[in-house]
Amino acid sequence: MDWQAIWLSARLAASTTAILLALGLPIAYWLAFSPRRWKFLVEALVALPLVLPPTVLGFYVLLAIGPRSPVGALYAKLTGGMLPFSFQGLLLASVLYSFPFTVQPVAAAFAAVDRKLLEVSWCLGVSRAATFRRVIVPLSLRGIATGAILSFAHTLGEFGVVLMVGGNIAGITRTVSISIYDQVEALNYGAAWETSLFLLSISFTVLALTYALQRRAWTVWPIN
Amino acid sequence: MADQLIFQCRKRLSKAFEVNADLLIPLDRAPVTVLFGPSGAGKTTLLRMLAGLERPDVGSIAFREHAWFDAARAIHLPPQERRAGFLFQDYALFPHLTVAENVAYAAPRQTARELLARFGLSELAASKPRAISGGQQQRVALARALGAAPALLLLDEPLSALDAATRSRMRYELRRMLLAGGVPAIVVTHDRMEAVALGDWMAVMVDGRIRQAGPVEEVFRRPADLQVAESVGVENVLAAEIAGRESGLLVLRVSGQVGEARIQCVDSGETGLVFACIRAEDVAITRQMDRVSSARNRLAGRVRSVMAEGALARVDLDCGFPLVALVTAQSAGELALREGEIVSAVVKATSVHLAAHGAVPTPERRDLQ
């Protein structure tokens, strides 16, 4: 089994999830509570990676971070490196690609929090930020966990975006799914079997965990 | 500026409905104000505008020396800076926190401990809100609000989430707690018995407007117009003392300008100062002063005025205290009532409804309006 690729994928997925939680929670808060009429546009933008072919997203990301783009030029000036075909570039693409997987469950959980609880907190003199931390987040933990798990699993399994932005460099951008593709191309079916089975079992475990979380403990049928 | 709350705001809620309320509450004389009116009158919206949860279209809100809202000066303080504790109908306790954590949410630790003890919640401290009764939840919500040292308490139908038996018990209890809290309170209700039991001051809201405001008995006794009269429903609210109990009935002493009268009513365990509420249609009038009847109360009174209201006639009597009777126009004609005559007002003991009242009304409260 290609442990190097598995380790790389795990690192990528963990970093992506961490960044998505930091970015996604404020955006989910805005989506859940903003009175703006045009927020449906932002909702559509957030959901775009769900329907867009990964190659399209990858292509645009590649153009956007290339050395001749402003983003790429700024990055080169700051770090001296390049974003395409690097772990950092891959990370950026993964964050964009998994955005809806964090934001949507978290926004749904935020919206389900009784608005009166927030208003009570404000009237008690507690700021909006502190109310977010002390009321909204604790009451949305299940949704946040779901978002984190889904983002992790989704990043673990991505292929098209990685291929477009990261290429196939061992130890830097060769993730598990790319590794499987390589093995099949090389007619190395035994290794492909092993790695695929590994990914399959991880994915199943993660999804089972997510559904268990959403089902409130272990009751199978709503008793009350 | 005096110790007042001045509210003058307009807010359009839909094409057909607008809240356009003008209200002045003398906080020093009105520890508890009842905002009374039928459902859909805009009471909750007014409360939310006071709290800063909703922004009026135009107008101003001034609490003591502070401008909370002023459309002309573009002032709109957020709820955090107004410190108006808001009690929702269902209390809105934080479900993920224990009773103690709810009370301590915005209170210093020492204050929270004292509040828990004062509201009899120490034993429930570790319980989650969903595990305690409605009455207990209300105490937690009130303790939590007081913990934040509020300038004003706003209560939206605080008793409506309780079952009927608890509700009537909690009326007196709630007033006691509000007075003990020492923070002026505005209580929204559409229940007239609740209004009488809880309030010192009363504002009647109909169709988005404040139609009348003043001391509670005053509003009941002299409704400003027909709509207020219809919505308050009880014409006679008499401050009374309990003089004694005999054969299962309670004897009340109602003091008037000249002498005093005794009224009997069903004993339901009240003590101290009460208000006796009698609807005008429950007061009958007779000229036979000494005939035996099943009705327990006969009060001699002088007719002050007779006014026809459609098929009915409203008779104002002076029994030492004002008493209003509503009889059919036909009876009024047959009795040939004339101003200045002495007649007998008859009230069944079961028609006298009592509302217990914690505090003795202060003299200046009675002088207002």
C-alpha cells in the first residue's frame, strides 16, 4: 500500500477541515441570520462545487493561482515559491472544493437554533460574538461535527481537482486517489485493490458516524 | 427628566396594520405596568421595540435620562446597551445549560448564588431546563434576567405557558417576585384578572394604539371609550379588605367616601388586600329593599345616572363607592329609575371575583389622573 500517499491525503484532509471550520462558521452564521435579500446568491456560490465538474473548478483555480495571476505573483513575492503543483496550492483548491460540505450542515444547524435564545442573550447584555460562542456553537455541535466529518471525507476522496492543480508528485501532491489511478495505469491491480478497499472502509466509517450523530445517540426509531 | 419611560413610536407591520403607540409610564409610581389588550393588538411588538429587538420606523423611546431610540437623531441602542431583561412566553431557557448556569449566564457568581437561593432554586441547580416544571422555569427565567442587573423587565404573557391551576396561583407569586426584584416591569397580558392581580399601572392597547393608561382600578372603572370598555370587560373593580370568613364565605370590607359596605363572596383562600371584580351585567337592581333572595349581597345606593346603550341601560350607582350596573332598557323603564333615588343593588356571591394584590396602593397612586 502507498503509505506516503495515504499520509499526504490525511494531512491534506485535516488541514482543509481546520481551515474550513475557521472560514465556514462565520459564513454559515451570516447565511443563517442575515436579513439580506440577495443572500441566495451567496448560497448558490457556496453550493457551486456540488454540481461543477472538478476539472472546471481545477482549471479556474489553476489559472487563478498561476505565477502570472495577481494571487500567484503575490504568493511568489511573499514566499518565493509557487502555488501550482505544491501542497499549499492543493490545500487552497481543496478548501474551495469542500466548502459546501462544511457550510451547509453548519448553516442548517445554526438556523435551527431558537432565535429567542439569541435575543434573550442580547437583552442580558451579552455581545453578538459572545452569544455565538456561548449559545449558538454549543447548540450546533452536531451540525459542526457533521460538516467537519463530511469535509474530511470529501477531501480524502477528491481526484479531478487534485490532478488539475497538484499534478502527481510523490510526497507532495500524490494523494490516495491519484495513487490508485497510477497503480491501475501500471496494471498493478493488487495494490489498487488494497488502497481502494482502504478508502472504501474509511468512507463508510465516516458516513456511518455522520448518520449516527444526526440520529441523536443510538435510537433507531423516534420514541417520543 | 423625571423617573419616566416615554415611548412614542410608529412601525408598519403590514399593509393593513400599524403600531402607533404613545405611552408614558411614571416608573416611580408604577412598579408593575400591565400592557393589556386583545391578541393581535401589537403588544408584543411594542415590547420588542422597547427591548431593542425591533426598530420602529419613526419616533423616540426615552428611559429615565437615556435616549434608547430617536429616529430624528439616528439613535438606536442595541439590546445590550438598554439592559431591558426580556422574558419570553415560553421562558427561552438555554437548553444546554443547567439551572445554575442559566441564572449565572450574565450574573457575577455571588449574585447568581443569592438569586438561586432567593428564588428557591438551589435544589434544582444541577437540573436541565426540560426536567423542571413550567412554574420553576419561570422562576429561573426571572432570576436569570435579574442577574444581569436590568434597568427594566419586559414580560410577554408570562403566565400563559402554565396550566390553569398554576396560573392563578402564580399571579400573586409573580407580583411578589417582581416587587422584590426592585426593577420596574412591563407585563403583557390579555387576561383581565391577570391585569388586576399584577399591575399598578395599566395601558390598554387596541388595534396598534394605546387607548388609555392610568392606575389599574381607574382604567377599569372609567374606560376612556367603548372599545376600551369592551376589552377590559369588568366595570367594577373595588379595592377591599378581608373582614372575616363565615360559613364558607369570605366577607370583604369595601371602603368608600361615606362609610363602608360589606360584600360576601366565595372563599378561595386569599388574604390581605384584594380587588373585588364585578361585571356590570352581574349587578341587578331592585326597589324591594328587604325581600329575601338567594343573592348574598344587597347594597343600598343612590342612582347617579342612567344611560341607554342600545337594548341595555348603564346605571351608575353611588353605594359609598361607585358601582356600575348593566340592566335591560326594559327593566330600567319598568323600574322608572331617576337620578338621586335610593335603590338596592343585588350581587350574587359567586359573581364577585377576587384578585389578590400584594402591595397596598400608595396614596399618591390614587391621585393620579
